[in-house]
Amino acid sequence: MRLVRFAFNGLKLFRNGRLEMDLYATDRVVEGNEGGARRMDGIGKSIATQTVTAIAGLNATGKTTVLRAIALAQAIVNGAPLGNRFMTDRPLAQLVDPDYGLRFTAVFKTECGDQDAWWLLESCIIPGVGELEAEEVPAGGGPLQWRFEKETLWRHRNRQISKKELSDFDNFKKSCDREMDRSPEATGGVTDNMLRFLQPDVSIVSGMGFRRQQTLVMFEGMGRRFPIPVVSTKVIHAFDDSVEALSLDDDGLAHLKFVTDEAERVLSQFEAGRILSVGTLRGSEIVKRAIAVLRSGGMLLIDEMENSLNKKLVEAIIDLFVGIRTNPNGALLVFTTHYPELLNHLSRIDDIYLTQRTDAREGVKLSKYSDLEGRPELSRADVFLSNRLGGTAPKADDIRELFDYVHAMTTVDGAVDRV
């Protein structure tokens, strides 16, 4: 299964409550200069999927929320239970009006035997608190449970798919036949017997037997039980070549040896984690997860990719997904970043999204860079930092007020006032 395009309506953070993303190449794909885009086969052979998607923007403009939305979209079309992922589902639920719900639309592709099939899914999902009444929910939050209220699954007729058709959900639906319904008034599709065994927080696609697309997520602030990644020293050397050996034994103890050590050190993972750099641990963990999705053709979502890592090492991780040699199955890397310089490393401009908010009273706008600036020869970093597209650089007035405040607080009068 491969998620190709999706949209959410009902997320309050975004302008008009709508978040929409393409995970395919909307610009032209030139043979021999694909820049990481991969041609699909079958009736979708005119469509190319992306292998890298970057999301850049200022602080507090919803980059992490976009990543969470992608993870939720993937979980829905995978037919996975919703609501049990604290770092993804709960923050999104807080952005949804329970009376309106979250309206979800997605186009995805599956393989059915020797043939591929394309699907359109429409869902209405209501976030709620399982078992507990709202007033009984503890301060830390009760058990979250999404409930699918209405769903319709459409199957595309076996004819060639065009980019124009794919760019509009309504046009795409015109080429589809209804496959299944899930609603109180539905007369076909999901039978009463099927509904009896279908959990309320699981999409109807779960009953279709589709092969799930592996999805791994790395959010900043996520605690890890074991900070020492179990990877080859060939991976670790890319981040710290002073490490000669690093492994974990059956008791969970770390065996660490630097090139300058005469003997290995046997340490708790906490102690080893304090000796090794954060960049070494985080970078090795990213590569470990990347290998898993590169093998399966899955999806890796990384929040703030550049944290604790050298720019060249981040570029190397990106290149693992761009290159056919290391990414033979067309896996997808989606990452957020505060550093627009990383955008210059990408060959394409239709795989870059910007989160923009020009007015604090307005919602965030998620824009594709190629829709705002069509010249790929320009430095993306310069365009971003110059604020020529709007909402991509801090306001000069806000920076000036910050300096004025710090100046006042560091003067004698300011210090006295503060005490």
C-alpha cells in the first residue's frame, strides 16, 4: 500500500481548518534526472512518487502537527487502530471540534495479485475519550478513542491515471466505483456482520486485506527506553570514528571501546549514553530506522532532522532515500527542519512544503514551494530567509521589541524593577 495524496478538514490550527498534501511529484519528472522521484507502474505509470519530502517553517507554525497528520493518515489507510499513540493522536484530537469531527480524504495505491489498484477513501472521524465521560477525564488525559462515523471506499476503474485527475479528489471520484460504505443509513458494502467485528477506531480498509506500509516516527522529546542503538560500528563511525566497538549484551549492558582504550568498558546504557555524544546516538538511531523502511519501501517521519547532527551527515541521510542503490523499494523520508539550508540539497522543488502564518490571528497555511516559487535555480535558503514568500522569517518589529526588552532588563533600573 502507498499513500499518494490526502487531506484533512477540521484541524483548527490550519487556515479554514484544511490540511492537504501530495506525496507524489507534481512537477515534470525528467528521465535520468528524477531527483529522487520514482515512476509507478500499471495504470499509474504517468505518476511518480517522492522519496523525500521536506517541511520547513518558523517556530510554532505547525511543522510537527503536519508530521502528526501524515502519521494519522498513514494509520487510517493502513487499517490500524487509532488513538493509542500518545505523541501523534492526542495532540491532533485537541485541534478537532467534536461536533464536526475530522473529515479525511485520501488516494492510495495497493497491489492486488499481479495488478495494482487505486482507491479513494472518505472518512468522518470523531475524537472522544473512551469509557470515561469528559468531566471525569484526569488532568493528564484519559484514554483517547477515535470513532469512524461515516466512511466510503471507492475503487478506480482500470484506466490510465493522469496528474490532472489526481490533483482533484472530486475528479478522481468520477472515475471510481463505490466499493464499500460504513454509515448508519448504508444499504450495501459493510454488512451488519462485518460491523460487529470492526472496531470503531479502525477504518473499513482493514477488512480489505491490503498489505500495510511500514511507518516509523521520530519526534523530538520522545523518550527511549534504551538510548544505545543496536547497529553496526560502520554506522556509528559515520557519526563518531573514535568508537572502535559498541554493542549490548543479553543483560542490557553496553560494551564500549574507543580507539584509545586498551580494554572495553562495560557500562549501563545510561552511563554509556552520557559518554557518547547525542549526535552519535540520534544519528545511529535514525540510520537504524531508515534501514528498516528502506528494506520494506515504507515511510520514515523525522521531526527536526538537523538536531545534534552535522549538516553533511543530514545530507547523507537524505541521499540514502534519493539513491536507487540504497532505496530500491521507493521508501519515503518526510522530515521537518528549521534550517532552510538543507532545502538547497534537494534536487526538486515540488517535494518542499512551507508552513506560513503571516498574521497570528490567521491559521497556518501549508504551501508547496513550487507553487510559490517556480524557479529551481534560486537558492531555497535565500528565498526562505529573505521572507519574499511571506511568513518564513521572524518579523523585524518582534525582533526589535525583543532587543528593547533585554536592554531594559539589563540596565540598572530594569534589574531593580525585576527584583
